[in-house]
Amino acid sequence: MKEDAEFEEEVISKSQIKRDADALVVLAKKIAALSTDQFDSMPLSEDLRASILDVRRLTKGGAIKRQYKYIAKLIRENGDEHLSQALDRQLDQDQAASARLHMFEHWRDKLVAGGDEALAEFIQHFPNTDRQYVRQQQRKAQQELSAQKPPAASRKLFQYIKELNKE
């Protein structure tokens, strides 16, 4: 009886095998959907990299489906743990970069709309700010906004905030 119980624990159902295979296909699709820079930084074997590049070139539905199943097989053979972790790290980096850009946009909008109070708060957060330059861009941005001109000063302000965060 004890041997039967151990044997049953080791047996994986067909449904679980199919779910695992589908999860690998989803992982393959996520990797294939990455931008070129992201894809280049992924730790992939040469055959896996070539297969994913092939699937990006395909246009027929059936061929794409077969290629993703082949990629899933390659991932299973090479071990999918490090690939899914690398993909997660890649996506986390993208989210962090996106969050930084949103922060820059927030400060720019706050400076354009807020006036001197916003500038004082900005200087508290970024003490090495060129106060005169920021104030000048702030005024130009407000004038452009009221005259419904293109936001050149707002763009300069955004770039300045971005540069401050690199320091």
C-alpha cells in the first residue's frame, strides 16, 4: 500500500502536463514579444535565439503555432527557471524606467502649474538645482501654455529634471 501511495504522488496527470506545456508556450510568446534590446539581453542558447527570431519572421498561423511549440520544447530541455526569472527582471527594469519617467513628468507638470511653491518643493528634493534656469523655463512654459504654442520649454524642463536624476 505504501508503494502505491508513493507511485501515485509521482504520476503527473495529462492535464498538468498540458498546462505546463501551455505555460511554456506563453513564456515563449512573451520572450518573442520583447523589443530588440530586451531580447538581445536575454540569456538564450543559440538554437533558442534562432528559433525565436524565426517565429518573429513567420506570417502563417499554423507555422507560428508549431514554431512556438518547438520553442517551448527547447525551453523545457534547457530549463525554464532561469528564463522566466530573466524575463521577470527584464520586465521589472522596464516598469522601473516607466515609473521614473512618470515621476519626471509629474515634476514637470507640477513646476509648470505650481509656480514658486512648486519650485521651492522641487529644490528641497533636488538641492543642486539651477534655480534661475528652472524658474526661467517655468515661466516660458506657462507663457507657451497660455498662448497655446508648442511646449518647447516644458520639454527642456523635462530634460533638465531627467539630467538631475542622473547625477
